[in-house]
Amino acid sequence: SFTISLHKVDNTTVTIKLRPDVPSSCQIRIKNVLRPELKIKPGDNVTFTFTCITPEKYFIMEIQKNIDCVSGPCPFGDVHLYPRGLPPLDRTYIWDVKASTKAGLELKFSTPWLRQIEPGGTCPDFISYNINSCIDRATVNIGTFCRNGSVSRVKLLGGVVMSLHLPWDSPLTTSGFNIANRASIKRLCIIESILERESSITLMSPNYPLGFPEDELMTWQFVVPSNMRASVFFHNYSLSNCERKEERVEYYIPGSLSNPEVFKLSDCQPANIAGSFNMSLQGCDQDAQNPGILRLLFQVVVQHPQLDENVTHLVDLSKERDMTVTIHFEGWPSHVPPMSEPICLICKDPRSCDRVLTLASGAVYRISFLCKDLSRLRITAEKGITCVDLWRCQRKIYSLSVPKAITQLPIRLHKFIWKLLAPDTISIEITSPSLKLQQHVPEQRCNNSYSYSIVSATPETELNVGIFCPGGSIEKIQMRNNITISLKTFSKGFINESNHQDLKMSFVPHIKDECSFTVSPNPKAKVYLQTPNWPYGLPPYVSISWHVAVPSKQIARLGLSKDRMGIACETGHAYVNIKEETAGAEETVRREDELLPQPRNMYHNFWVNVSNCRPVDKTQLTLQFWVTFADKQIDLGVILAVVAGAGVLVAIGLTVCCVKKKKKKTQNPMVGVYNTNVNTQMPGKKGLFTKGRQNNESHVYAVIDDAVVYGHLLKESNGSVAPEVDVYRPFEGPMGSLPPSPPPFSFKKDIKRSSNTEEEPPPLTDTDHDTYTFAHQKSEQVEDNGDANVKDKGDTSVPLLENKEQGSSVE
């Protein structure tokens, strides 16, 4: 059983009642009478028991003491927990102190003082204090506090209702505060906070998150050692609708020449304050129809002055355009460190500091840091490059490198973002002339101190081109749409590697493909390339091309990573096109329902084109391929054939030389005889040259010396080369640089793998030259072309050159 005896002069009431929303399976027994609630008034002496063994689960207790400081003297001094011998229930002690508004009351807390928490919050030990100010009939909630903090005193105008909540098993035996009488403070309240060491505290305006009373004034006093630095940060605030006056914050800073310093709540608040200071919040006369809410939640951070607090760093952005530089804490903006953690401050001037500082281009800044560990800070920069008229910006080459103004700071660069913008008629080209780029793929990962993420975007879709790092084989990337390039660093080594950046960009005329790569691989390395948007796949109807350079003395080996594309098309077809960049090269084309080509050798520069359809399901087209190189091997049979051919030519040359010397000794060289009876009109278009080749002899020479026939094999005695005869030479000029283009989607189903059709030769023009046939001294001669024997019966309408071509076609 429990016995509670209350003295009448103590003016204390004890109430035991059931917890809200708990079934009444336990009751209070007094002299065999069961009750769900018990109220013990001043002067009562009551003995009772509970009908259960765990009453703390069902009952709570309130102990309220009324103190009248208006009609009589106040019992100032330590406040005790009375009465003794209470049952072990969750209990709340309430001290209701009535006082005149002409006087002030002070609640002074013993160490370890108090820490303010948001309404509804809980304390680690479940012990909490709640302070309410009573002015006339209005009650203002000053705040809810836990133990172990910095709030040492609260001064209030008029009466106060102080409550202390204790859990049922709390060993606390003292209230932890005393009450003192003070002169009028002429404001709602004053909260004193003592900050003896490095710390961070959070405080709120009265009634938070509801509104601060209209046209009221309150003050926070911060006691800070003179060798410490304090900074104020507003994290959450709102303003009311004022009819008269203006809501503001005033600072009184010892030693300041402009006390009080007045700030708006939207201003950046003072920082790096040396020693103690006061901060006051002033309300206004609110609009009666739409008053709004004035509220404030703020943080005060106290730190030791840094060793280099007077060291400033010059950040010259005067020559930059469309660029911002943000210095912030690690993890910003997604992660906000707890307010209890020591913070790093960035200062534009000695009194203007913040956890995040943004600098705009076109100006010069001098910044300093209030931070013990600068490794916790990061830099994120963003720069825009725009082209509206291709004629004005086509010849410009823009360097995509991090400015020295950023790399020289003692802060690690987290990310540098370039946003490249142009109209639909202008495309963008990215080059890395010396370092080249390597695509980050599972088989070939980037391990540099930084990498580039390239994203091509349109209003309808976004294409993640991939992640790239220096030291690869990609010389150039062309993209049709706007681009965002993000340089992200991974280690401190970027400071050294940043001196060798060579990424550049320019604006070029519109390209057909969504994206085109120019690849010049290292002959000794295996290169892996994959489609953009990996692993999610290409968007519908997107076409990507790669142009791969093959050194002249090497052979490339091209292989695809899988046997099939692995998609089914709803509209159109997906294609893979492979074609060498040489005359007469056949184009290899595979559709999504066909097997992809097996690894093959490529002897010339070649194109790979991948184009997507609209797939039936969400599975999109992904493709990876690899390229390796090997030196060209000369076949032994080819070498023997070349040697044998050279021997035959030498033998023919010696024979001709002997014949020529013999003829010179026996006769004079014969000359051609001009025939005056033939038509000498220039051959040309049909109608201008009326006789057919069979009916005229303008191409016939009466006599031609053998020396003239074999003149291309001989040299004159003085060493000069004799006139050459016409010899077919293959085209060795530059080939086209455009990638193989898959047919339009509406016609791709009818594509043919190869074509043997020949175009009809164009008609002769006035500048066309006819082909001459040499008449030999023998009337008939059989020419062996290797695979077919064709007899020449003296028909001069077909030239010997055409006979040779026909023989080749038989092969």
C-alpha cells in the first residue's frame, strides 16, 4: 500500500488517473472501494493500493503546486519534489506561479543545464521540462527542454507555469532549478545560454512551430568565452503579415561600432563573432484579417578560432562567363549533417560566413575558412556554353578544363559541370586530341582520379552516353542534341592530373546520328565499346555509329559480345551495319531476328552502326563489341609468286633488249604512215562522229615498231623513261567519311544483302577520249587470258582493252 499525506499550507494537489487510450484492467482500492481515479487535496491523508502488480502500465500521476506571488511573498529558492513516498508511476510536477507583469521571474537551472527540443520530441532519459509564460489570460509556450544542454536561465515577464515530467523508474529526487524574483524585463522572456566549449545548439522562438505573439520582443543571451568564435544560422523561419513596424532581428555585439546591428530574417546572419552577444526577435502589428505566422528555428555554432582564420584565398572569376562555384560540406545537398556535428564555415568577409557559399562569375573574391578539417569541404562548379548562330561559333574551340582559380584552392573539387546548349540545327563535338577517352565498361574500368559523365538531352528524352576517363582510344564524340558533361573527382591526385586536361568542344553542323564516335585504338590494346544508356538500352529509333581506324600495317579483329540483339521489334527493325572504308567493300547487315556476325578481320578503317526500333516490351537494345589488332602476315605463296613474276619480267626485258639491238643493226626504225583517206574528225557524241568504229580506220596505224609496243619495258640509252601506255590503276584517293546508313525504317524489311547490278555507263561527251586499237602485222592472233580462249577475227570495233575486261569478268 501507499500513503500520501499533504499539508494544507503546501497548496499541493495529487491526482492519479488512468492513461489515455488504455483499458481499465487495473483500479485503485481504498478501504475495499475500487476507483479508476484518485484526487488527493491539501490536508488529506490517504492510503491506497492497486489491483494489479504493474500499475505503471495503466496509471499516471500529476502533482500540482500553486504559488501566489501577487497577494503574498514568494517562496523563492530551490524547488523541491514534494510529497515523498509517491507510487512508481509516470509523474508530472507542475508549479503554477502567479506574478505581476510589473515584476520578473527567473528560473535558474543547475548544471548540466537544459537543451531545447522541438515540441513532440523526446529526451534520451525521458526527463523533460516545459516552460509556459502567463501574461494576463494569455499563455505562451516558451519551449520544451531536456537535461544536458546550455540553457542556464530563463527570465519571464509575469507568471509562469513550470512542469517537470519524470518516468516511473526515474531516480531523480530534486527539481534541478530554483525561482528568483527580478525586476521587470520589459519583454516576453530572456533565455540565457552558456557555451563554454566548442558546441552547436538549436533554439526556437516561443510557441514554435506556431506563431510568435503579436508585437512582442524576446532576447537570447549567449555567454561565449572571448577566445571562441560564434556563428548564427537560420534554418527555418516564416514571416507574418505586418500592418505596422517590421519583423527583424537585432544583435548587440560588444565592441561593435553599430550596435544594435539590425538584420532581416532573410539576411545572412552574423558569423565569426568573438565572445558573448545578444540576439533579439521583434514582432510587428499583424493584419487582423490575415495575420500569418512569425516563427524561427536557428542554430548557434561555437568554435575555436582557426590557425589560418586570417588567411584569405583569392578566387578570380572576373574573366569567366556563365559560371558558378559553390563551396559546401561533403554530401550536399542531399545529405545535411546533424546540427550537433562540428561544422566548417566559408566566409566572404570576417562576419559573413555560411556552411554553403556560392560565387558567381565576373568578380574577384577573397574567402577564408573556419574549419578544423578542410577535407570535409567540397567544390561544385557549373559553366554554360551556348551557341545560337553556327556562323559565329563554328570556328571556336572551347577548352573544357577546370580553371586555375578552383584548382589552387585547398578544397577538393567534387564535380565540374559543363552545360552545352545549341539549337536543333547545330550539333556538338567533343575531342580529346592527345589523351583520348576510354569508355568505362565492366571489362575495362576507369581507375583514374577523375572521370567524365556525358549525357545528351532533349525535351522528350535523355541519353546517357556513358562514363569516360582519359587514356583510351576515343578521339572524338559528336552528338546531335544538347549535352551535359560532368567531371567528377575520386582522389586528391586530380590536382596533379588537372594540369594535363585536353578535353575540348566545338559546335558543328547538324549530324544525322544521335551520337557518333571516332576511335583510334592503341594497336597493342584490346578496346571495348558499348552502346549508350548502358545497361538500360538505347531509346527507340536511336542510331549510333563508331568509326574505327586501322593502321596500314595491321589487321583489326572485330567481335560482338553476343549472338543476337535480344529484342523483338513492334515497329520497324533494329539493325547492325558493318562496312570497311574501301572501294567495293561489301556491307554486312544484320536484323534483330538474325544471328549477329561472328568475329572477323578488318583490313581497312571501318564503320559500325547500331540503330534501334520500337521494341515490343520494355527490353531495349544493348550491344557491346571489342577490337584487337595484329601485324599483317605475308603469305609464303605470295612471296614466291612475286619473285617468279619478277623473274619473268626480267627475262622479257632482256629478250626485248636483244631484239632491239639486232634490229638497229639491220634496219632503220620504221615510222607510222599517215593515211589521208580516213576521217580525222574528233570522236565524240553520237551524231557528231557519223562512222562507226568498224567502218572507219582512224584508229589504225599502218606500221608500228615493236619497240614502240614494248616501250614501257625499256629505257632509252640516256636513262630516261620511255612514254607510258595506259594502265588501269585502282582508286587510291580519300574515301568518304560518312558512316554506313541503314535504310529508312519503312524500307528496311526489303533490304538486300548484296547487289550484282551494274549501272549503264554514261554517254560520251565532247571531252570523252576514244580507245585506240593497234593493228598487228598478223591478221589473226589468239590471245590466252588464262581461263577462256577468245579468237580475234580482225573485228576492229572492239578494242583490246575491252577484250581484257571481258576476260576478267569470266573469272
